[in-house]
Amino acid sequence: MDLVDVIPRRLYMLRYPIGQAYLWRDGEALTLIDSGPVGSAAGIEEAIRSLGLRPEGLERIVLTHCHRDHIGSAGELAARWGSTVVAHRLDAPVIRGELPVPEPVLLDWEVPYYERGLTLPDAPPTRVDREVADGDALGFGDGAYVVHAPGHTDGSIGVHLPHHGVLFTGDAVAAVGQVMLGVFNVDRGRALESMRRLASLAPSVACFGHGDPVTEDAAATVKAAADLADG
């Protein structure tokens, strides 16, 4: 796992061989956006300590959707540090293991990449302490709130921090080679609508579930990608 500064003393990316998570800092209080695959907890704790912070400060873990590369270590971290696990109400039953993970409708070129992701271990059933919906305040980042972004999964969300101009897109948008519509969607039409909505928020920093964040001309870059995907 690599620890990458995105906004000094505020936002860090935790990069794994497949996918990534993000750590947001409000002083000593920490929020994790996604949790990486199973087995990532120790590395996340080490990364927190390397920043001169304490894992006890991990107040919440916000899960952008129910896939194994995003939720795998949430339960372990929450049990160890008392963090609140947050997810959209439509994906929460999947995260808890009450419903199966929804199957995507794959384009032909997506198939080998999807099969690579299946090599990751399944995520264990994970508790969800707070189920959220579109527009709900999340209690960090000077006003972070939920943006429901269905299409990748029914309960996919973005997380918008308008005070800081930061947008976490989850897998609704990706930056693999270029900024693009996220892949492995259960409903590509709804995914396109969600991407357009996220682009309309005009972030100055855009953070994706796969690929490096965009920290310059982010609003124009995400809008152009949405226009291209729509075309």
C-alpha cells in the first residue's frame, strides 16, 4: 500500500494493487472513505501512525458502495477502534451479507478486468451503523454530504465537501488512463446520469475509486469526461 498526499495535512490516498481508499483529517478526527480489500487494516493503521496521528481518532468509515475492494477491511477497523460504518441504505443489506452482491452488466472489454478483481478475497459481512440517503450530512469536512450516484450499484454514493471543493466519486467515475465513466455497472444508463450529476458539482479536487485524483482543472476534466461518455 502507498500513502499519497493529496491535500497536505488534510487528505491522503491509500493506494492498493486494485483500487484505493482515502483518509480525511479534521485535526485529530479522521474519516476513512472506503477501506480497501480484506487484509488492509494493519496497513491503514500504520499509515495513520506515520502521519503522527492515532487510529483511535478514526471516527467513521464511509463506504461508497458494496464491492469487495472497497469494504473489505471496514469491519475489522470498526471493531478495533469503534468507528461508525456509513453506507447508503440500498447497499447496506449487501454489505451486511443479507443480500448478494449485484452482478454487473459487462461490456466485452470489461470482462478480463472484472475477472482480475474476483481474485481478491470476498469481504466478510460487515455491520453498517448508519444508513444514509441523498443529501444527508456526514459530520466531517466542514459540511460533507452524500450524493446518491446509482448505476455502478444501486446504492453507490459520492461524498461532496463543498467548503473544500473536494468530491469523492467512488466507482461512479474512474481515472484509468484518462478520466472516464466507471466500469462494471449494473445499469450503465443510470451510471451516466450519476456521472453528469457529479460533474455538475464542479469540484476543484476529484478523488476516484480507481486512478489518481485530479487536483488541477478537476471540474473541466470531469465534465469533459461526462460529455464524452454521454456522446
